Amino acid sequence: MQFQNTRSFAQELDAQDDLHKYRSEFHFPKVKGKQVIYFTGNSLGLQPKRTKSYIDEVMNDWANLAVEGHFYADKPWWDYHERFATPLSKIVGALPSEVTVMNTLTVNLHLLMVSFYRPTKTRYKIICEEKAFPSDQYMFQSQVDFHGYAPNEAIVEIKRREGEHNIRLEDVLAKIDEVGEELALVLIGGVNYYTGQVFDMKTITEAGHNAGAIVGWDLAHAAGNIKLELHDWNVDFASWCSYKYMNSGPGNASGCFIHEKHHNASLPRFAGWWGHNKERRFKMEPQFDAVKGAEGWQVSNLPILSLAPYLASVEMFNEVGMDAIIEKRNKITAYLEFVLQEIDKEVDSTFEIITPANPAERGCQLSVFLHGEGRSLFDYLMQNGVITDWREPNVIRLAPVPLYCSFEDMYDFGQILKQGIQSVH
Ligand SMILES: *Cc1c(COP(=O)(O)O)cnc(C)c1O
């Protein structure tokens, strides 16, 4: 399709867009009385209007039933989390028994590492990406320390090549080969939070297994954004947060995946009563008997008030379906890229999109290097109703989230960007 950088063309794309109607299902902040252009759904998704009724339902049940709500609420609390298994499994490409919701992301990765990072004297190394998300780096260091190994020996980072922004698949595979028999675990962010690069999870998982290692994925920027086939890719474990693309609210509950092949294994884990045999849970027996499946990794009874908004979101995702989300995502991201290229021709500055150009290697994010621009441009954007984020030295990350961003937003953004560059120079 030949794009045009005009309002009428953008409006035409919106008119053809089946998902356009979902835009009115979200609350948008306002700047100077006007609804913002929201590009930070990769950091905190907007609030769906339907979410409040899910929370109100729990508040009402609590008011009216108190402890009886555990069993007699409309959606009883004792098994509230089971409502996620089927819809969430479709979003991440899993069997219902392979997914559950609990805790928060870094906590879940720690708990999963208890089961899946089992270093020995000869096989103790972890492969991760260079400049992984800071929480992941602290997690690796503390886990390795906890097991008595030296982080600088045990943690092996895959580097970008000089002058390149993205990590090459061949370099990941070469590193797995090189570490070989010393490799215990590969754990990488499936979508890089800074560049938006999507890794070839299928190929990397297979290579890790061939080296005799376990392979897990941090899917913070992947869940609700890209097509995942965790079961078929034979991924051992994964976890994600729900407040980015999944729109479930600040700091909200995390999802995790544990492949079926591990459900019968007697893996070590940090246990709690919510992972115990459901028929016998309230018999308060002394001996832990894990539920078969991902639920067996549950620890505490669940924070129902935080699951409620996540359930609202998961149900919306299932209504729409990942295929429709991905189809629009590809189109709107390509349109944003086109608008940036057009504006680039009209102004002195140069924009360098550091996210891969190949749609198979990116999701809903373009990270843009603004050569010659400073923070004042970012401030101009924020003051003029474009919510984006700024990463040193001068990168803005733009996520045109398909559920609530419009093609016209992309056009408007281009115009505001152009005015901003002209006014800050
Ligand atoms: C957002 C993000 C996190 C956040 O972790 P929390 O435990 O939810 O605070 C972790 N890892 C990656 C890669 C992220 O992008």
C-alpha cells in the first residue's frame, strides 16, 4: 500500500480499521483540554472503561458477603484465577494448564529460577542480552550470588556489534555454542525494551536445548504485543507483566508459563498453600502436594482486587483476538515509520529508527534516535499532548498501540514533531 502523509489519508485508514471502535473503550489523559496521543502503552497501558465494573464487582461482593465471597461471590475468589487459564493461554500460545497469574514479574522470574536455574560445578552459566532490563540484571546477579558463583563468570552477555543497534541471531547462536556444556540457562527479553527488537524465540529455544540448557523468556514487552507460540516453541518457562500492553493497571499481577513437559517432574520450588492440591487445600495438611500444572507454582491466595482489572483486559483481548491486533499493529507501525520518514525530509534533523525495519523482527514499538535534538524537543512534545518517553542520550520510544491509537494520531504526531523541531532550533 502506498501511504500518504495527509490527514484525509489517515482518516481513510481509520475508517477501514475494524479495531477503531475500541478506541472509545479507553480513558485518555488530556493536555490543554485535548485527548493526548499516547505512545507509552509499552510502559503503562491505558485504562479500559470496562475495568472499573470488574473492580466494583469485587468491592460489592466484599461489602455484601465478606468472607463468604470466597465461595459465594458471582466470581468466587478461591478459584478466581482459574478464569485466566483459557483466555490467557490463547494470548501466549499455550495450553490452559501451562499458564497462571500470580505475584509480579521479577518475583515470578525469581520463583521460576528456583525451579529452572539449577547450577552445578560444571554447568552454571546464564546467557542473557547485553543491557538487559535493570531488574533482570539484578535478578541474575543475586541468583548467581545466592548459588555461590561469581556473577562476572556465570553471567554471559550477548553483545551488539560495534555500530549496530540490534543483536544478531547468528551471534546469539554462536554464544550458545561457545558456552556449550557450561550453559545452564538462557533467559532473554523476548522483545527488547529499548530497541523493540523481537528475538527469534523458536530458534534460540531450540539452540539452547541442543546445548543441554533450559530456556526461559521475559515477555514484559511481548505479551499482548506479538504472536507467541510458547508451547510449540518448547519454551521451558516464561513470565510477563500485565500493565504494559495488557492494560491491567500500574504494578499489576504477572502471568507465567511453565511447559507441560515439566508438570510431572519433581522440580524444586518455593511452595505455598495456593499451589497445594485443590481438593485438600482446606484440610490444612502438613505435606505439600503440588497441583499439576502452572498453578502448582502458586504461593499465596490471590490479590483479587488486582486480578479484576487483568481479567477485564484479558477478556477484551480475547474478544478482539491476537491476529487482528497484530494485523493492525503492523499497519499502524508501518504508517508511523512512513510519517517519520516524511517529516525527516522536511526538517534539518535526522531521525534514525533503531528498531529493525523487518516487521517480523519488531512489534508495536519504534525507537527513534533524534540526532542533533535535545530534551527540549521531548518537553515540547509532552506540552503539546504527545505522551512518549525519553531515554538517554536522545532516544524516544513510540508505541502505537493498536487497541487505542488511531492512524490520525500518527499524522497529528508528525505535524507536532515538525513544529517542535522548528520551534526548539
Ligand atoms: C517492565 C519490565 C520489567 C518490570 O518488572 P516488574 O517486576 O514488573 O517491576 C521487567 N523486565 C522487563 C524486560 C521489563 O520490560
